[in-house]
Amino acid sequence: MKGYVHSIESFGTVDGPGVRFVVFFQGCPMRCLYCHNPDTWVTHAGTEYEAQELIDRMVRNLPFYETGGITATGGEPLMQIDFLTELFKLAKARGIHTALDTSGITFNKENQANFDKLMEYCDLIMLDIKHIDKNEHKKLTGFSNESVLNFLEYLEKKEKRVWIRHVIVPDITYKDEYLLRLGGLIKNYGCIDKIDVLPYHTLGVSKYEGLGIEYPLNGVPQLTKSDAQKALEVINSAIHSK
């Protein structure tokens, strides 16, 4: 089976625990206003790989990944769920830790059987909750967050380990009202081990220019690690409230 891959990072350190072999999948249905990888949107683009090719490439440096593993990110890896499942199945056969970085936007009851199969080989899900409010989520991404939250509920029932990722953007997600609601949601789930709050940045602007696309958040200032820490404190205040 072949899949479409945008790029590969051989020694990633921010996409899961330890040093990771990171595969950026091609294709994404969402159009997040702050997306820094617009070049991953188109589905049938990038480079075609067989799953075994990617594993073979990784195992050349397998000792470096002893504390890490392989991460599928994107784009949206779940758009190529069969290819993703085969990749993770091959990885687990070699004893490699598997992590999925996803928005969960493609999840629904009709395709749950495919997710059940994938979860057999997935050790960690890094779930990117774009916005806690369904209407604001649609403004931000083009979709409601209903599928995302249903996916989180599914992961809880499957007892999978989850890290939540959340980007804070001035006047969009960086508001106490929304951060408190996010914390109120997170406190209800025992599957969540970690929360990564990521500050909005503009590193992808040049890609929009190269693609001839207008950058949607032109003029919105970048945030800092200090802002991210403040946002995390607000989220935690809701998690630990009675």
C-alpha cells in the first residue's frame, strides 16, 4: 500500500516523547486560519511511499529512537487511515512506539471500524483541539468541533493515552472564557496525560506567499512561551477547581 507524504523529519524532538521519526502526511480537509503548512492541504501530492519504505528508512538509525518512536502528523494523517494503520502495524512489529498527531476531524460512527483497527497499533494520540466553542471552531477551521470531541470520547472509552494540543491566538483562542471551558472539558477525561499549549507564530507566512495565497491572519501579533504558560495556568485552574 502506498500513501502520500509531504516530508520526513528524521530526528524530531517536539512531536511526542523522546527522539522521533516524524512523517508529515499530505492532505487536510481543514483550513485553519493560522495553519503554517498550507502546502500539505492538497491530498494527492507530495511523494508516494510504501509503508515498509518508511519503516526501512527509520530502522537505519533505530538506536537513536530508543526513547522515542515514530510520529504521524500532517496535514491530517487520518485522511489516509489505511496507509497510516499499515505504517503503525509495521512499526509495532519492530517494537517501535507510535504516536498520532491529529485533529480527529474525520472521526464518525460510520468509519469507527477503521479507527478500531488503527487503535490496535497506536500508543499515543496527540489531539489538537483547535477551539472549544463549536461555532468559533467553524470560523477558525471551516468545521464544527463535534467530530473532534466525539473522537476524544471514543479515545476515553478505548483507554488510549492522549496529549491535548491547543494553539493560543490573540482574540481567537487566547481568552480566559475559552481557556476555562477547555479546562472544564479536560477535567472529565482520565485518558489525558498532558496538555501542550502552543503560542501562535507566523513562521508559515512565507509559504502562503510562495503559493500565492493571502495569509488570513495578516497583522496578528505572535505570542510567546510566557503567554502559553499563562494560558496553561488558566486551563489548569479549571481542571483543579471543585
